[in-house]
Amino acid sequence: MKSMGKMLLKNQEFSEIVIGNTALVRAMIESKTRVITSYPGSPMPETAEAIKSIKKEKRPFYFEFSTNEKVATEIAFGAAINGHLSTVFFKSVGLNVAADSFVQLPLMKIKGGMIVVVGDDPGANSSQNEQDNRHYAHLSYMPVFEPSDPQEVYEYYKIAAEQSQKREMPILLRLSTHVCHAKQKVHFKAFKKVNFDNSPKFSVRSDNYIPITSKVFPMKKRALKRLEIFKDYANQTNLNQLVDNGNKNRGVITAGLPYLSLRDVLEDVENPPDILKLGIVYPIPEKPIKKFLQAHKEIKILEELDDILEKEIKVIAFDNNINIKIIGKQEVEDWVNEYTPYKVKKVMQKTWPKIIKLEPEVKKIMKVENRPAQLCPGCGHRSAFYVIKQVLSENDITVADIGCHTLGFLPPYEMGEVLLSMGHSTSTGTGLSLFNKERKVVSFLGDSTMFHAGLPGIVNAVYNDHNITLVIMENGTTAMTGHQNHPASGSNFNKKIKPVKIREILKGMGVTSIYEADTYAQSKLETIIKKAINEDGFSVVIASHPCMLKFTREARKNNTFKDNKVIIDQDICEQIHECVEEFGCPSFSIKENGEVDVNEDLCIGDGSCIQTCPVNAINIKRTEGGIK
Amino acid sequence: MQKKDRLNIYIIGVGGQGIGLLSEVLIRAADYAGLNLRGVDTHGLAQRGGTVQSHLRLGEGIHSPLIQKNKADLVISLERTEALRGINNYLKQEGTIIYYNTSWQTLDVRLRNTKEVQAKDIIKAAQKKEAELIEVYKDDLKEIRMQNIVVLGEIAKRKIVPQIRRRDYLKALDDLMEGEKLENNVSLFKTILD
């Protein structure tokens, strides 16, 4: 696959090895999705990478990264009630941000059809929790499709889009991390371009779109009726699959990735249970489940995260007088972590110890320390944390936010001691400052996160006159999720724009005490941090340095990369270890005799460490050019 | 294909070492060799200097893209400490471990809370799992970001995945790169192989 963009627009049928997120984009194109929106967040950003691989003028749809998930959802909704099939995609906790508008969607007549794709994250691979977003579907009466692999992602999206358009109701496509990122050869159908009807179809004559007071009830009733009618579809669709192993006693009901794990686990099992795999998990397909319950004596509900299917299936058994043993969650452990084959084996062994056998635990041969993610060599956040840590006293309180700078909580910095969610830091810090005269409060906030959810907390600190310092960790990009642009980057997804200036926004919101420094300029940063934290009232420090990972990647691409390295003059070095232990750049390694070495595989020659050496033993070795 | 012909390959390294490319070349080469396959990489947070892993499963009758613990026939590591982690968590008894003998010190090592993993530790660990151990290192390698291709070359040379032929690897490389980058990688791959 030389060009992903060309592949995604191919007219003929073809097969290609892709991840789920890429398969999703082809499905969007084949379904003639017209408007797609998102905010970056793992496990979903590769979907936007795939979109980016198609030249802008060739894209048969409009795509943007909006400033947050709620904004993205509203744009997709607006487009959909104007008649365009639309899709919004975001990560698990993104749905919390979108929720205020998301829960209203099923009340509306969605003319063009609308798919919400959410990437749940069982295993909390890159999220602050493991929330199960099926709850939101119950809350808002929205159907949920749940594919288990990339082929199904492609197929389910297309069916969901068709159903959504036909019924003029929104549908949730629930993916999970290892469905988004799984790779396999997916078979894609042919696709023909069409001419789109761009005329705006929105009309208040055909329907009411204002849900207030008494108008809410008919809208709610319609949402419930539509869901009731959708049950017929959920009951008969072949998205629900039966694996008939001829077992009259035992059966398992499952869905999504845990289904694949179960198939692997059952491979060596004699007389394996039958399996009912649900493709639609809400509204629950009652008919096939009832039949499955009646055909067996014992049923296991194998369900990742929460016990949603379990409760519903127990109700089905109760209402239909089916006297059967139903085994759901058995202990807290069953609610936690991803249902990998290894985990499913353990869960199933607990359920049916006589038929599912565990191999004896293999003892760890040698202890290996974890290798947590860390700030990259040259990262501007490191220079900021190094300085701020020196200025603050040990008792002061630092508040983290979400982004690369969250990693400051790790040693040696331990900057950022509490974390809730995107953009929380100013307001959590504000709460920590109340009645607090003796411990200074410093909150950190990334630039992309500031635009996403940070602004209300800032304007509140101005409005209610709070006494904290906010440090905006500006690196010019949404770094953690793969360098997506944000309003201050100078480009959006589609074109160059005049960058929105953070200082101007702060000024506009009424912040009077604003400081700015490049984080590599450590003595300047030190001076302004001291000033800011000792002021009464709300102060903001913009601590900026461009993301160096992005910078070096771009330099390599543009042939401007200089392969510089720092070197340590061993004659001068007194092994104080400030560079390794306090500044903590991963490019430094340490020998058993205490000598400090530079790992040239890692050093990018940025030189931000030079000023931290108390005896000036670090120098820079310049090289002209470099290797691409 | 029989179950015995299946192959579980677990690839591990540190974010920034090119695990993604190595796994993508292997998966495409396996496809050119006509093998059924499934795989998955870890993305997201782990990219920032943390442990990165990729699962690759070849052969008929596989379902999950994820390998069960202690069930990898082959562990490939681009770094020494990660090699030990791979052996610990995923290598099956009597499997094969191939690793590039370089060290990216962990935070704990740099803060001197723990000792750095040494090549002899890997030998010991491999012995305990009665595994075949292949240590790879190329001292005249100019570009560290091509260590993955050195390991790929060794895998091809030793026919560690017997079904994948030399031409399959080359086709896979050609799929994923172009221009100077492709030339450099192919030329290095061939140097190791021949």
C-alpha cells in the first residue's frame, strides 16, 4: 500500500491489511458520509490520519478537528439536520465532554442520519478511567453497534449508517482500543462516486427541534417508540451470530473483542459451550437471547467492563419464566481491565473450573522495572518542571492537567499531584487555594487542552478573583495524540490560518497578570515564576517551547536536521549528577562507576541541559547535516 | 494449516525505536507469503519513551490479535531490558528470542534505584525458558533508527519464519517506503542477508 489515500478512494473491490480505524474511513466513504468531525484522543486519532492521507480536494466529505468533543458533536448534528449523513468520533472520556448535547440527539429527527463513533478504552491504555459508554446509550435511548475486529468495523458502520438514515435517528458505534488498532486483511466492496445534493434541508415545518417544557414529552415518547421499533431490527439482524458447538448444557453470551478472546480460549476445550455473539448490544436482541437461554442449562455472560448485558439478560430470563443458571460477574476483578485472551481464560476458569483449565503460573524469571512513558529528549516541559520545582517549596501544591505534561508527575520532577479531567486544573487549583494561606497553588494546563475545556476555569478565576498561578505549557500542538493542530498552531486540518494568540485570549478574558518565557531560558523563567507565585490574585505564566519531537521530525523531512549531540567533559565532571537525577533527560545514562554518558541514540543535541550543570561539564558537539 | 504451523510473534522495544515499522514489514511479508494473519500495536501514551509492543499472529484458526502470556513462539526485541521483559511475560518454553543488544536505561537505572540489565541476564533468562537466543548488534551502523532493519535482516537470513521468503520481505519494504529511505533500508537489509 504505497498510498493510503488512493486506496481509500479505490472504485473496485479490494483487500488490504488495515487497522480498524482505517477500515472505518473506507466505510464512511462508501456510505457517502458528508460531514465528519472529531477531537483528537486515543484510540481514535489514526482515523484522522487516514483521512489526512486523502488529498483535501479529493475528499468526498468535510472533515475538521473541532476544539472539543461537544463542539464536534454539535457540528455533526447541525449538518445532519440539514440532510447530510454525518459522523463524529472521539475517545471514551470524550463522550463526557460531548454529553450535554449527545443525550439530546435521540430526541431529534436526524434527517441525514448521524453516527457517533466512540473508542472505549478497557485497560485504560491511554485514558484516566475505563468508563463503559454503553451507559450513555441507555441514558439517551440510542442504539449501539459493537464490532469485534476491523472487518466488522467496516461492515457495521455501513449498516449503522443505512439504518440511521432510514430511521432518522442517531446510532452509536462502540469500538474499543484493540478493535481500533487491530490489523487484519479487510475485504472492501466497490464504491461509486455520486453527486451530492448540497441544498440545506433543515425545516421546522416538518418537525420540532426545541425541547423545552411540555415539548419535551412528545420528543421523549418518540425516542422511546423509535427504540422499541428498532428492537425488531435488533432481533432479526444477522449481526448477532450463533456459534453452535452442539452443547446442550452450556452457552456463553458475549460481544466485541471478548468474543475473539473466548474463541481462542475455547480452542483446546473439549465439548466447548455454544456462543451467542451480539452485534447490537442496545436495545438488547431479546428474541435470539431467549431462544439461547431456553436451549441451555447454564449461561455465562462474558462482558468486558460493566454488567450491563448481565442485568438485561437476567430480566429476560425472569420475565419469560426461564429457570436457568446465569453466571455474570463473580468478583471485582471481573469488572477491571481489558478482556484479553489471557484474562478471559481466568474469568472462564472461575466460571467452569472443570472444563476450562489454567496452565500453572509461569514464574517471572527476573524482575524487570517498568518503563513508563516519559518526556522526550529536548522536551520544553522538562525545562519548565526543572525550574518550577526549584522555585516552589516542598509543601506547595501543584495541579496536573491532561497532555504530555501530565508525565511531570513522575520522578524526578513530581510536578502535578492531582488530575481529574481535561481542563480541570485551574478550577481544582482554585478550590485548593480556599482558606489556604500557607501553601501556594500552581496549576498546569496544555495549550490544546486550554482551548478544549480550560477557558471557563480561567475566566472564573478572574471573575471570582482567586489567588492561584496557572502555568500554560505551550508547545504549539496537541502532542500526546500525535501532533494535531489547535487554534494557536497556525493551521487547522484543512488550511493555514492566522494563529489565535493565547496572550490575547487571556487579556480578553480580563487576566491582568500575564508572563511569558521560553522554557529553555531558565533564569528568565525562574524570575517570572517567583514573581507570579508571590503576587496576590490570579496570575498566568505562558511557558512555551515548541514540541521537539515534532520539530526534529519536521527537520528530518525538510532536510534541515542537524545531528548535534551533547558531550560530557569527563575531566570537568564531578559526578554531581544534576543532569541525570534532577534534570532527568533520558539521553543521559549512568555507568556503574558513576560516570555519566550520553546515549547518542537518544540525544537530539538541543542543549537544554547545558545550563543545568553546576560545573559546566556539558558541551555541544555540532555536526553539519545529518542522515534522513 | 495445522495448529503446529501457527506462529505467535511478540515484538517489544522502546517508543521511538521503530517497532511499528518492523511489525508492519513482518505482517505484510507474511501476507505476501500467503499466510492468514492478525496483529495489533500499542499506541498512544506508550509512544513517549515507554515500552511499546506489537502482537502478530500467523496461520489459520486464529481469532484474537492478542497473544496469550507465555505463548509467543518468537519474541523480537530492539532493546536489552525490553528483551528480558518479553522473555518474562510472553516467550513460551523452548521458544526463540532475538534481540538487538543496545540499552536505553530506564528511569530507575538512571536514578540508581536498580541495576541495568546485562547481556548475561538475557542468556540466563533464555536458558531458563530453554529458548534459542540470538543476539544482534552491528557496530558500524550509522543510523540508529535502522536497528529494526538489522534485526529484520537476521530474521530473514536465519529463516526464523520459514514460510516468509526473501522476496516477501522486499515486497513488504517496497510497500511501506519510497525514494532514498527505501534504498537505504533495502540496501542494509540485503547487506545483513547476503
